[in-house]
Amino acid sequence: MTQTELAEASGRSKLTVSLVENGKVKPSVGTTRVFAEALGVSVGMLLDTEEILQEREAAEKAVEEYVKAN
């Protein structure tokens, strides 16, 4: 699907699609949901799982450090 097709299918602007695709902006939950519906995939498929895993690892490390310090 092209950016133009996704913009038309989702009701979002081509600029918005381009900015999200190129990582210039993070889409809102609503925009992510609309993109997922237009693409015929789940919201989870659109989420950057690598980023989520990195955030989880950082949180786990912070908890470990807190527990060790207290």
C-alpha cells in the first residue's frame, strides 16, 4: 500500500503518513488504530517491538538497582 493509499483509507493526510513512516513523529493511539484497520492488521503488528523490549529491559534494570540499594 502506498502512502497515498494509506492516507485515503485511513482519513489521515499523506503528510501524517509520511511523518509516521519515517519516524519523525509518533502516532497517537487513535491514529495507530486507524492505520491498523486500514492495513488489515492488529495494532500490535504496528508497534515497534524492539523499542518496547528496550523500555522493558530498562525498567527491569531500574527495579533491580532500586532493590539492591534498599
